[in-house]
Amino acid sequence: MTPLICLLKQRGYTHHDLRQEFSYCGFGILRQLDENTWETPRSHYGEAICEHGKPDKNCYFTSGYIQGLLEKRVIETECKNLGANADKFTVLDEPLNIEYYLTHEFELQTDIPAPFAFDTRVDEEKIIATVKTLPLYGKEESGLIEVFGAVLTNHFADYYNRISYESYFAMLNAGVPEEDSKEMFIHAGHVCAFNTYGRIMTSPEWYELVVPMCDTKEDWFHGMIAIVNTLGWGVYRVEKLDPEDEIIVRVYNSYEGVGYRRMYPKTDDRNISFLAMGGILGLVHCLWEIDIRDKPPLTMTFYVEQFNNPKNSYNVEQSHAIAAGDEYDRFIVTP
């Protein structure tokens, strides 16, 4: 996180701008108590991570954010999940050696084809226009984005990409088989789809805006793709939608593909946009492995027992990749 905040400062962001950005993006409220002490009374990571493991100091993102602001090392010293009133951070008098990793130039594609023609009443333009009016930014009192039944963020794509790809390459260097390494990151996207897409498609906002346009599961798929096209992950285009044969989705300007090209040389590997692979697979599972229209309980027990059951699953592969020099990412899901 630290190099990205330093980069934003180079691009003209002030300290005030970046503290405002922290809340606007849904990371929480960032306060400076004195010269060497900061706190977050509430934070996205501090609260979300505790749901998935034992309470512990875990606000590495916030520590890195403050480090970028001050260009000094920062450590978390008090944790709300361990009983403190807030997550607190101490600034150490140690300068940082900041290594920038966005070292390659890459131009976004501007001439993006229109959606493929399908027989559906789903109006993507109307959905996108309506979602743009929703409060997809941190609330003033909490700094969190609570909408569509989930707690979301307007995140830095290159932060996720850096963690994902550097961890992936480190696993390969450590001797973990390529197939197993990829499966871990694809699985992360699969879990994300269950929690994010699942909660979106059971939320009041979804039922008010999208469901009136839907007659079939295929319509729900198109509706969710329209929502995705408001989230800054790239421009998704459904190429084929036949759950008994194959489902094909293209993504222009996919943030994983673009991010890869900004960090690394072009690759020969086309199965490389891990989160999108898992996300599209998860969306298919939401509709055709379980039926999200029945509003099942979105618990981890349900995920393991029903959503991630290998006896009744789909497969995903990536045939085209921006990271490999293709015009778009392309994902194929088959029974």
C-alpha cells in the first residue's frame, strides 16, 4: 500500500486529500491524535478480517496507508478486536526505502464493442445509470460503504494485484505446483462471488432495481453483469450463455490484466486473471449450482456443503488474456 500512496502524493494528492480518500473509499475513519499516534475508530479491514479468524492485530493495509502519508515506518499497537476502543498506530522515527513497482506503461482500450445481442428484458444502461446514484462511498459517521447487503470498498486495484501476483510467484519459487497455486487464488474469487454477488442478489436494492426486469436465471446473470460494469473491474461482455454447454464472458480493460502489464513484462500464461476466473465461476454457481433466487443462508457452512461441492461443480478456463497481449480477457465456464 505504501508505494501507491506515495505515488498519489507525487500526482498531487495532499495529506488532507488522502485522509478524505480513506473514508470515501470505505476503509474507515483515519484520525491523527498527535505527532506519532493515529487511530481508526472503525475500519473495513479491522472489522471484516475478524469475521474470518481469531482476533488479532491485522490492519496492515491501514499501517501501509499511514506509512505512505508520512514516509516513516508505522506499526499497529492497539487492536479494537482485542478490546481497545479503536485500532491505534504508532509512527516510528525510521525512514522507509520505498520501491515502486508500476514500472511498465500500458494504455487502456477506448474502443470497446457494444454488448452482444441476447433475448432479455434486462436494461443494462438503466441499471448502470441507477447504480451510479447509490451512495457507493463511505458514510460520514463510519467511513464504511454499506449497500447491497454487503460492506464494500472502492479499492486500489494495484494493491490487490501486487499482493496476488507476488504471492503467486513466491509460491511457484517455493515449489508449490502451478495448478495448486492458481487454484488458491481462483478459489479466493469464488468465495468473493459467493459473499458479494450472493448478497447483492438477495438485497432490497437488487429486488427493487433488477428483479422486475428478470424472467429467467439467464436474466439474473445479465443483471449481475450490469452491476459488475459499475464497479470499475473492466467492461464485461457476455458472449455466450448456455449453462448446459458453456458460458463465455469477455472483459475489456480487466483490472487484473491491465495491472499485470503495468507491473511485469507480457506473459505466455493465459490463465492469469485469477479473481475474475473465480468470480465468473461463482456467479454461475449462484444461479445453476444453487438457486440464489431462493435466498439461501449465505453462511460458510452453506458455502462448503452446497456452493463448493466438487460433486456438483463447474469448471473455468481463460482462453484470452490482456496479460499475454490479447485484446481482452475471455473466460469459459463449462459443466
